[in-house]
Amino acid sequence: MSSANPQGRLHNKIAIITGGARGMGAATVRLFVEHGAQVLFTDVLDEAGQALAAELGAQATFMHHDIADEAAWQQVLDAAMTRFGRVDVLVNNAGILLFRTLLETTKADYERILSVNLTGMFLGIRTIAPQMIANGGGSIVNISSVDGMKGANGLAAYASSKWGARGLTKVAAMELGHRGIRVNSVHPGGIDTVMTNPQGVSREQLDPMYAMVPQQRAGAPSEVAATTLFLASDDASYINGAEIAVDGGLVVGQYYVGYPGAPGVG
């Protein structure tokens, strides 16, 4: 994943990143700025978003944004066009999580998760892609989840939304690829963020919970951001419709403890 551009993989690129105020989104905003992009990042967490924009300076602009609101998407595009004149990269990162059994999940729960995690992604692609087409192309990176590649108890609504994101990515790659837009999905596993580690336990406490994963630890937001950067950049110019799991091997399988090949057994 090396770059031939000494000024950064995204030098002179304009990017929109949703859910950019904290966690994986904030790590992605930081990395994109580091690699030369001008970034308009959005979130509903105004205080955190404004603080990050102030920290990063002129290359990062924050905007309040409910991604499930169609009109709000048009406002984001208008802001990007007014400030930069184009959009080269869209990262659909914003999402919410709900742990609840299928039988306990209400219709309102289900629709709320899908409205943010899936409908918001759809609206982003539909709003931003026409401008990318007019400008000659671009890259869209959809942040899904390993729970969009497997089943998981307690995640009926969330897994549905992430499987949907995976399918939406495939369709968008087909319909937009011949118009110059690459669309790929990233599937994080257990990443140490506020959403998945709300108690903020230490890595010494968190990592043992992932003993069944080949990598033997949780992931860091920066590790997801690095994959997103690669897919957004010209280094990934022939990658379209791909799904990359950043999960320490979780989706590959889980160890049968004590059997040959498991940690400590050989």
C-alpha cells in the first residue's frame, strides 16, 4: 500500500467523511488530513466535531449533519461545492449500534438503525455521486461491519443494516464503475471505540475478550482508517466492489480452544 506521491496519498483531493467526530471517523479525518486532503466531515456530535476541526486547522471543516435526512445531504453537498468546487471522495462512516434480541427489537428500533446505517448511506451515494460523475469520477468507501458478513446474536437490526450496506456497495460499484466511480466496503471487527467499548476499559482488559480471534486482540481506529485511506486513494485505482475485513481474522473463524492449531497448543 505504498504511495508514489511524496505529498500524501490524497494530495489535492476533496473528501466528505460522515460520523467524523470520534472513533473510526475521527481517525479517518486525521489520516486524510495528514495525507493532504481537504476534508469536510460531519456528525451530530457538535462539540466533538468542532474541537477536532479546531485542532486540525484549515484542512478540516466540520458540519452538523443527520445522515438520515435527505435535505441535510443536499446541504452538505452545497457546502462542499461552495468551499471546494468538487468532491473526490465520500466515506460513509456514520452508524449506530443496538444490542437487543430479535424478539425484543421493536419496529421503531429496527427502522431507526436502518435509517441511519443503510438509508443514510444510500442518500449519501445518491446525492454525491452525480457531482463525482460530472467531475470525471471519484471513490466511495462504505463502512460496513464483519456483522455484515456473518450472523451475530443480539444484533438483528444492526446486522441487517450492515448486510444491506454490503449489498448496496456491490450495486453501486456496478452502476457507477463505468462512470468513473469506485465503490468499496470496509468491514471492521472488534475496534476499540466508544461505540463498542462504552465503558472505556483498558486494552489489557479488552484484548482478552478477543482471544478467539486469530490476531488475539481488539483493533484500533487507526487500523480501519488506514484501509479506508488506501481505498480512497489512487493506489486502489483498479479495486471496485471489494469488501475488506479489518477484523483480526474474526470472520475467518474462531478457535476451538485446546485443539491442535489453537494458541498455546501448537
